[in-house]
Amino acid sequence: MVVAHGTGEAAAFPVDITYALIGGSWALAISFLVLAFAWKTPRLSPDKHVAVLRRLTRFADSRALRETLGALGVALTAAALIIGFLKRDTHDNPLIGTFFIWLWVGLIAASLVFGPIGRVVSPVRTLHRWVSRALGRDPEDGLRAYPARLGRWPAALGLFAFVWLELAVVEKGFTAVFWWCIVYLAITVAGGILFGSRWFSKAEPFEVYSSTIASMSPLGRDRQSRELVLRNPLNGLPTYRTGPGAVAVIAVLLGSTAFDAWSAVHKGHETLGRTAILLVFIAVVGVSFCLATMATGGVTGKQRRAIPGRMAHTLIPIAVGYLVAHYAKYLVEDGQETAHSWLHAFGFGEPDKWAPFTDHPTLLSVLAVASIVVGHLLAVVSAHDASLRILPRRHHLTGQLALMLLMVGYTFGGLYLLFGG
């Protein structure tokens, strides 16, 4: 049975942890010094791009493509639930791998390459659009307006519910996954009816997950013409807007990944204990980031409280780096196993006569370390640029020191946990 988890074999990586820790920390410190002297005005902007991709825009926005992808999302979801229920007592149940690997891990790669594809393949958004069209209603219209104070908090809670099932629940067989999906579908359908399609972009966990990662995609949208553009991925980060729940979403992604690496070594806890520790990891990430970003002078109390949300996007490269480091192996290996489960469900192949492609430990270690270090370097660049925009001129550098130290700590902690503590 496929269940996604962090890189539990990281302790066997053929890379010395001392060199990884020292090298990563020095890379961050040196990059900060270089930026302090060479990057004195803001340069990153969602309005900057390398090229406009008009032909690709016409293809990507075509109704035929979007309806096809939406229909595939609906069909895959329905098939996974139905076949998963019929094969609930077998070890090669395709629902488990589809849920933990294709959905959770696959969205990382797909969103980095294609942009916010989660909204296109979302089965509930697609069904909502179809029903609204049949009833002659605008999908944007709901029974009431979406409350601004909710922001992305429902998405953060939904993402926590997913990582709780994946990482904290000890017994997570078919029954747990099946009923999680049923409850998720019920809540998401109700949200779409009540608030219209705005619910999906703000509150649906997997769509928010996809759009958050997609802010680092080289494919973006021109804010005026809405045409696809090729851009520096760092220019896309500010499209992750501030608002309620903005920090919470990223804290869940980053804290849960750190917990995943920790729990690979520290086993033996029951569900309640694992849940408590998972909450601690997420809280530590969120609280430490808020405190570090607010540790600046020259601002009013109201401005200080707004800084964490305005700088939340600077954590995205770190979160993406951790996600790639921990889950790339599983997309390659368990993704194949999930595909084989689907083939076997339709009568092709034999489950006991198949072996997945196995990765090379050196390649795995290099990818994992590089993902974390590069993610932190990009975060330092993004944080420096954001500080030049947000902080008073006299505190452009001193206001970043606490956040810089925190990112060094994240690097130490991330690599330490990745190598098995």
C-alpha cells in the first residue's frame, strides 16, 4: 500500500551532514552580504516578464482543453472512490496512491511547470461550473458573499486536515482515506453553493496549495491582458497576496514537512501525541516567522502587525524546497506503483511481478540538499527585495537581521532533519 512520507532513508545519504550544514549556512550569509551592497532598490515585480506567449495562451484558455482537463479530474476522482471501495481489502488499492501521491505530490511538480493547474482539474469546481451553466447561473454567484475575514483560513485548516491524516494518524488505511474524501467533498460542495466559485480560489485546500506553489512557476499571467508570460519565478512570488490565513497556509506546508522528517526517526507515538507534535511544528514556523518579520523599528503598531502577511510570500521558496526534497523520491517510485495499481484494477499486469524504478542514493541526496539550500537562497533574495519595499529606509538592513537569522536556523533545522537528526 502506498503512503507518502518524508525521506526516511535520508540518514543513509552519501553526503556528510557537517559539510551540508556549514555550506548551506555560509551560502545564506554570503548572499545576504552581497544583496546588502549590490541590491539597493526593489527589482522584483509581477509586472516584469521575459516574453508574452500568445499562442500558448490561446491553447491554454481554450474551452476544449479546460473542459477536457476538468472532466478528467471528475472521472479520476469518481473512479478512485468507486474502485477504491470495491477493492478496499486489497493491498494495491489505487485510491491510496492517487490521494497521497498523484494528488499531493503530483501537484507540486505540475504547479511548478504549468502554473495553478489545481483550479483547472478540480473535480468540485468543474461540477460546480457544469451545474451553474445548466441552471443558467454565473458560477461566481453564491447564496452570499465570501467573508473577507475568512481569507485563506479554511484552506489552511483543510491542508492541516490532509497532513494530519497523512502524518499523524497511525492507522490510515482505505477506510480513513475514503471517509476523509467524502467529508472533504461534502464541505467543498457546500462552500461552492454558499459562496460561489470564489470559495474555491480562497478556501479549497488543494487549489490554494497549487496556486501557492505556482507562484514560483516560470509561467505566469500578465495582470492587464491575462496572457501567459514567461517570467523569472521570483517575480511571481508577490502574486501570493496578503490577507487572513496567508501565513497559516505556508506554515502548515513548511511545519508539516519538518514534522514528517522528524517523525521518520522518532517513532512510537500514538495519533494523539503525533497530532500535538505536528501542531507544535506548525506553530513554531508560524510564530517564529511573525516575530522575525516584526522585529524592526520605525513602524507603527498597525504597520508592524501587517508585515508578516506582506512578507508571507518570501517563505514559499523554502516550503517548495522542503517539499521537493522530501517527496521527489515518492513521486518517482510510488507514482509508478500507483499507475500499476490502476492498470491492475482494470485487469492489466500482475501485482507480484512488478518492481518500480529505483533512484540512485547520490542523486537523491544531491537533489534534496540542493532543493533546501536553493530554496533558502531564493527566499533570502525575495525577503531582501520585499524589505526594501515594506520597511522604512533607515531599517532596510537592520530590519532583515532577525529574519535572516531565522532562515539560517531553518536551513540548519531542515538539513538536520533531512539527514535523520
